[in-house]
Amino acid sequence: MVDVALQSSRTATAQAGRKRAGLRNALRRKSMSAFLMTLPLILLIAVLVIYPALYSLHLATLNKAMTKFVGFGNFEFLFKRETFWLVVKQSCIFAISAVVFKALIGFIVAHFVHNVPANKQRKWRGMLLVPWVIPPAMSTLAWLWLFDPSYSAFNYTLSFFGLGPIPWTGDAMWARFSVILVNVWYGAPFFMIMYLAALKSVPEQLYEAAAIDGANWWQRIWYVTLPMMRNIIAITTLFSLIVTFANFDIVRILTAGGPLDHTHIFATWAFRVGIEGSDIPLGASVSLFMVPILAVAAIFILRDITKRGNES
Amino acid sequence: MSRKKLSRREFVAATALSSAALITAPYVRGAYAAGKLSMGFWDHWVPGANSASTELVNEWAAKEKVEVQLDYITSQGNKNIVTIAAEAQAKSGHDIFQMPTWWPQSNAELLEPVNDIMDPLIKLNGDVNGTVKYLGQADGKWLGVPASVGSQIKGPCSRIDLMKKYANIDVQEMYPAGSAPKADNWTLDTFLKAAEACHKAGFPFGIGLGETSDNVDTAGAIFQSFGAQLVDAKGNLTVKTDAVRQSLEFYKKLLAFLPPDVAAWDDASNNKWLVAGKGAMIMNPPSAWAVAKRDAPQVAEQCWTHGFPAGPKGRFAPYLPFFWSIWSFSKNKEAAKSLLSYLSQPASIEKMVVASGGYDLPAYEKLTTLKVWEEVGPPKGTLYHYPNPFKHQTLSIAASPAPPKVAQQIYFQATLTKMCLRYYQGEAMEKTLAWAEGECEGFMRS
Amino acid sequence: MSTVTIDKSGPTRKVKYGSMSRDRTWALRWSYFFLTLFAIFSLVPPFYMLITSLKSSAEISAATNPWWVYHPTLSNYVELLTSNQFLRFFWNSAWVSIIVVTITMLISVPAAFALARMKFWGSATLATGVFLTYLIPDSLLFIPLFKMFAVFGDWTGIQLVNRWYVLLFIYPTLTVPFCTWIMIGYFASIPKELDEAAIIDGASWFQTLTRIFIPVALPGLIAATIFAFTVSWAQFLYPLVFTTSTDQLVLPVGIITTLIKGDVFNWGQIMTGALLGAAPPLIIYAFLMDYYIAGLTAGATKG
């Protein structure tokens, strides 16, 4: 094999002079240079995204010490664990409720921003987008400190109203609430900005026409705004669903999955089992469970993209 | 202050000099001179305690002409455990790693045996306790040198004033500085009554039920004092036993008197609780007191560290040793061994214990009565009973005596505290036990 | 982009239909009221970071009013900004982010150009594929990647685990697909006549890209750059898994794993660190908000 390689390289050098002109022509050829320009991208995706994704399928079939093939053994093991089903349930609760609230708040706030005079919009938009700009790991630290059992600033404030202390991260329900709250806080501005962009692209004449027809506020939203924004709402929601579903940092920093595993979601549990617990195959199996959900979302988005492609 | 420390160090050093020379001598071969050695040590919780190990390592490095790289790795957020897992997978990293409790056992195949330095060290410093042997030895092979740094007893640290006022317990009388404890009445029942009284008065005990080691350790000691084990030494499941039921019942009663969010507590929460002056007792080594000394001196003056309450099956105190282990992929094992035995000389150990304000507990018998525990304050004598000088409590670790690899999972997954919480939150006893049994079965997975 | 939209919304206010103008003033008041509420909600955590960062640990442990500083001090800032460790985190983060941005642009701009303009066999599929990889989250890939790099180290002796530069290989998987996608959108909006004319004049494809497309699509390029920078600056999971030694850590992981110590609470310092960690994206955002938003919305309006 080495011989062959040498051989070919020698011939290559011999012909190099003659080839150079040919190469230049080839580069001029559209498809060749286009291919070369996309090559780094293709390599990156193949080696660092597609290969590891397939590799995790392989890992998921090994035993804990990674010495022998166990087929679906890890999945069988997982299916028997109460904690696993808890994680599945919580991931769904977490992703769905967080996305719904983000979308709702984003929609409402976008309307308010759209309502105020144009010259003041920039300022409001600037303030409201801050949560999205701060790296979530950093802002979650602030939340962690706001929720601290002994020093919670929220509980301090609530105590003036005779309320609390609320176990923000101590009680299963409150902990889920806190985790979702932080996620909504972080993600709602993204929806807001998307919807705002969409709102602005709705032609004003449509509203005028609706107003002349006597449509009230609700009707205008229902019959004009929503249909016009449908695409953006769909895409943003799907995007956010994926990102929220796969979230790691907020839960990890705020509760690390506790209390009693009641806030673990796929990513944090996979980390706990796979990296902290040194059980890489089991961790890989856990994160693979995100795939079906992601696949559904991907199909929807894909359909949308191709539709759009056909239209243009 | 540093001069005083030095002079005592020299004194001890002189007495140990002959034997020390014997131990270190065989390794001074120059084979590793100018080599490199990297170590990942535990990031100490007592402010300023890292400096003693840094100094010792640098002294050794200067003497042996070895280039050293010293990292301090915190155990908060399981950072050290993640690091161990990463280095074990990558088969590269530090030469020496300071591993907590179970981790030498779980990485046994990847660690260099250190019997050749442990045997002389035991001869020099005295024998080590059973927990150290259980955790540090596999098939007669020492997996690491017990590190005095970070090794700790997590007994109660009580507020003298609050305990006296509300629970009618004089902890200083019960555990007088300088003499043997008079703690026969200090049982789990008394403890529970005190917890109730302090809760009523608005200063509940700060005992966490989260998933980190402080929480698990307390639960471990209480389970043991009822004789409860989830998995026995042979690896049989013993979850559904009366001892376990009794422990859960006890915890159910106790939990009613704890702060409402203890389920989310980590290793820092109980310290904050004490330092903020919110509770009458926490279960913690003296780091909380040390921080209070810095940030809230009026609280520190009222702190008293003492022994654990006794249960029906004896008096157990959570003991949490660390080990300095050498990775088998280390390229400079001889130098590593030389450093470890240097760090384990009585003088070095005392220096580190002093720097930690008495927090660190040497594993060796002859070194449990250092002066520092008598001296530090305020209040003077607050740490006198911390190192268990009268051996009136059994030092043990949660989930022992199960086979270490299973016990590690029980410990790390916090099965004990999770059981207590589940039962407390209204789950039926047998359901909780069945859940725990399922978990333990899962832990036996290889 | 935003200027265009602002113009569009301008005329709406001039439209008045009798009683509707009173409705509008009320609607406006309600809008301001709720916007204020939401703005407070948005700004509480960063405000609290700032407040706490100005407190000494004695003041924090005294549990005084958490929303106010009685004895403001800059000692936390001084301590962090003179700590070698913290500066190391900062520089690691800065280097990683800058290099990743460069790599991302070098890969995604030519690729986007090729995919937008030079239709070739499979280019449509590839464009969709690029978009889909953006949907594969880091939390699915971290375990296989971790094992992959460990095995790679075993085979070749080249150790990548626990080296900050391993992040240079991994972060582009997060940034490149999205930046490529943004750039495809921008390039596609450039009139075809431009590049056709250039090609007829004898310019090579490469020249067409650098002389025509990049200057014209500069706003998109800036938006993509900002996106790549903020993503690499904020990444948490990958550096948490791949780097452990304190001298290899980037800022978010460094702050969370070394400043938070079990028994010692130095929350003043932690909040200071968090604030300093949040500063670079915030500063970029403050100056380049419109580009930032353009980059953000590009995914939806163009893709």
C-alpha cells in the first residue's frame, strides 16, 4: 500500500508542470472550485458532528467498562429505572412549558414594544434583550444567588408581605418552577425580537382594512397578525423547543438535577451518569433519547424550508 | 505567628529526622532530577490553607530540583470527580491526584501501588483506622497515601448560646476542652429533642438532605448508629431490614424540625446557615467556624465542635479521608513517591494541619493529639474534641461496609438522603425501600 | 435593517379615527406600564449581580438589605483583576473566541458563497444538511466527542483532552452551520447581475467573492461574527467536559468551578466574576445592537 502511494505521488510530481495549467482550468470550473470551497465545511460536519453522532450509537451498545457488546442491554437497563422515566417526563414538562411561556411572553412584549412610538422602541428593545445577551451560565449564577436558601433576596422581599420563605430550589415543585422561570427569563427576549421583526413585516394596509371592516383588537390579532406571523412563530418555536430540550447549563448550575432528581433533564442526567459516574455507554444511551424529539422537529423545519424553497 | 509555627515544626522534624531520612533516602537517586511532576490537590475550604501544601511542595521541589505544577481542584460541583473521570478516560493528566474517599477504589486498575512508602509511613506515624484501610487498600495493595489535607470528621458544630438557651444543653460541659467527654446522655433522642426545641425557637439545625457529601455523610452516620446497611460487606441487598426502617422513621421526625429547603442544600448551604446565624447546629468540619471567624466573629465565638450523638448500635461519626494517589500513566512515579512521603512526615503533616486551622485530620494514630486543636479559638478549645481524641466514637463512612464499588454509587447517587426525603414526603415505607433496592441493584452493574 | 422597519411603522401613529386616538393613548400607557414591568424582570439579575459585586463578604454574611449596598467596595474587582487565575480564564476565553470566530468565518463564508451561487451537484441537499446540523445539540455530542478525543489521544499520543485548544475544534461545530446559513441568506439576496458581470470581466470565483460579495454582504458578515463570538464566549458544556486544569479553563467554567468553593462563600467575588464574564457580549451588544439583532433574526426572516 505504501508502495502504491509513493508511486502515485512520484507520477504526480512528474506531471506537476503539465498539470498545473490543467488544475487552474479545473479550478475555474465551477463545480470543482465550489466543491473545494465547501470542503472544510463538509469535513467539519462529517468528522465532528456526524461521526460522533454515529459513534454514540456504537457506545450505547457497550457495557460499562466498554469491553463488550451488550446490544440493547443499556436501554433495557434504563427502561427499568424509575429515574429514567422521571427524566423523560421532566424533560418534556420543562421544554414544553418553558417554550409556551417564552412564546407567550415574547408575543405580548413584542406587541407592547410595537405599540410605543418608533423613536423609543430602540431603547426598550435594548433593555428587554439583555437577558439573552448575558451568557446563561453567568446569569444563572445570579439567579442561584437570588434563590439561595439562607440569603435569598426574593425571600427577603417577600417577608415584607408576610410571605415565604419559599424553598426556591429545595422543593420539587418550586425547583421545577425556578428552573423554568430562569429559562423563560433567558429565552423570552429571543421570541420577542423575532416576533417584533415579524410584526413589522405585516403590511399596515391589512390592519387598516380590518379596522374599516370593524374588526376589534382580538379579531385583528386573530385574523391578521397571527396568520401573517405563522411561519415565524412555527420556526421560532421549533428552534426553541430543540434548544430548551437540550438545555444543560441552567439546570446544571441552578439545581444540578436535585432535589431528588426532580429537575434532571436529559442533558444533565447524561452528564451525571456518563461523565461524573464514569459510565460513558449509559450516558450516551441517555442522550440518544433526545433524537426522536429532535428528529420530529427537524422534519417539520425541513418541510418548511423546502416549501419556502419552492415558493422562491 | 509563622515563626512560632516554624519552630515547632523544626522541633518535630528533629525528632522524626532519623526515620525520615531512612524513608526518603532510597528515592534520592537523582534519576528524576530536573524532571517534571504535576499534581492536582483538593482546593481547601479553609481560607489560606492551600499555602502550606504549596510551600511544602516547593521546598521539596527545590531540594530535588524537580519542576512542579500544582493545581488546586475544588470539590464543589463535583469538579474533582469530573476531573478524575476525565483523566482516567484520557489516561493522561496529573501525576498525583488527591482523590476523595471512594475514588481510589474505583480507579484501582489505573493507580500505582504505594505499599513501599506506606509501610514505612505506618511504622513512623502509627497505624491508620479501619475506614482508611477499607477505602485505601485493594487486595493488600495500597492505592494511595492517606492525605491529611482535607480528611475530616463531620461532627456537630453547635452554637453554645442557642443550645443552652433553647435546648437546655451545655455543649461545653458535655465536651469539655482538655478532658474526656461526658456525653452518655448525648443520644439521638436527646438530639431530636434539641432539634425540636431549636426549631421552635426559630433556629433550626442546619442539616442538609441534598446530594452532596455533607448531607450524605450525616445520613450515613445516623444509618450506621441504627445498624442500617443497604448492601452488606458481601454484596447482598439488605435494604428491607428493620434497621433501615428505624433510620427512616428517625429521619422523618428530624426532617420536620429542619429548614424547609434542606433538600436543595449542598456542601456550602450548612456553612452559610451557621455563618448567617440562622441555626443552632450544623454537621460540618471546622471550615464553617473558620469562615465565621473571618466574616461573622460574633458567631464564631459561640461555636463548639463536638461528638456525634449515639444511636442504638453505637456512636458513629462521619469520617471522610482523602488519598494522594499516583496514576499508573505517570511518567515520574519515583519522584511522586518521594514527594508523597515528604508530605507525610510528621512535621509536614503538622504544618498543614496548623495552616488549615485544625480542619485537616491526619489518618495516623500518633498524630491525633497535635497542639493546634487545643489552642485555636475563639472560643478556646472549640476544636479540642474535633479529632476524636478519646476515640469515643467510631469513625466510619456512609454506605460502608458494602463492597467499595457499590458503596461508591450509593454514596455518590445520595441514595440515603433520597430515601429519607421520599419517605418524609409521604411515600409509603415499603415503596421507598423497593425503590432503594432497585437503585442498589442498578449500582451492581459492571 | 432596523431603520427600514422603523420608517414603515412611522405612519401608523398619524392615522387617527376619532375615538381611536383616545384608545391609543390608553393603549400606550398600558404598553409603557407592562414594558416597565418586563424590563424590571429582565434587569433584576444583572442589577443584583452589580449590587452584590460591590459588597464585602462581611456585609453579605450580615444579611442586610440585599438590594442595597451600605459600604460599597471595589475590592472584589481588584482581587479578581489582579488574580493570575482569573486573568488566565479571561485570556483563554478571549483567545478561544477570537480564533473560533476566525475559523468560523474562513469556513463558512466560502462555503456559503459556493452554496448560494455556484449550484453544483448536491448543493441543495448540502445546504439543508448544514441547517440540520445546527439542530444537533451539544448535549447529544459531548459524550461521544469526549470518548473520541480520548481514543485519539491513545492512538496518536496527541493529547487533546484537558487542553484549551481542543475547544478550537469543537466550537466551530456550533458556530459554522448557523453562520453559513446566515451568509447563504445574505449572499442569495445579492443581485445575480453583479457576479455575472464580474465573471464575464474575467474575475475568478475567488475574486468575485472577496471583491464583490464580502463588501456587499458586510452587515451580514458582522452579524455572523457577533453570533460566532457570543456563542463561543458563552459555551459551558463543552469546556466543562473537556477542560479541567485551572490553567486550561475558559471564563464561565472557571468562575463556576473555581470561585464557588464548598464551604467558603465569596459571593461578592462570584458575582463580580459573572459580571465581568458577561461584560464582553454586553459591550458588543451595546455598540452593535442592530447588527446583533439582525444576526439573531436572520435565522427567521431569511431562514
